[in-house]
Amino acid sequence: MDGRANAARAAAEAAAESAARASYGKLVAYLAARSRDVAGAEDALSEAFAAALAQWPR
């Protein structure tokens, strides 16, 4: 990757991290309420964010 591509990737990762941090608590609470499993909700959300980042345009 060239410098601009690296910068764009870093910016995308920062945006994804910011969105994840801003919504994490509410999403875990929602998933835990639906599933009655806090640990499972955290695991599912972590996997969802990882999958989303892996699919993020490069």
C-alpha cells in the first residue's frame, strides 16, 4: 500500500473503533436483555465488530 492507502485504512479503523466504543454499552445491554447472557452478548458483539472491520473497504 502507498502512503495514502495506509492513511485511509488507518482512518477507517479509527472510525470503526470510535463507532464501536460509542455504541458498545447500549448494544451489549440490548443483546444481553434479549439473550439473558451478558458474556454471550459481549462475545457476539465482539465477533460482529471484527467481521465488520474485516469487510471494511480497503
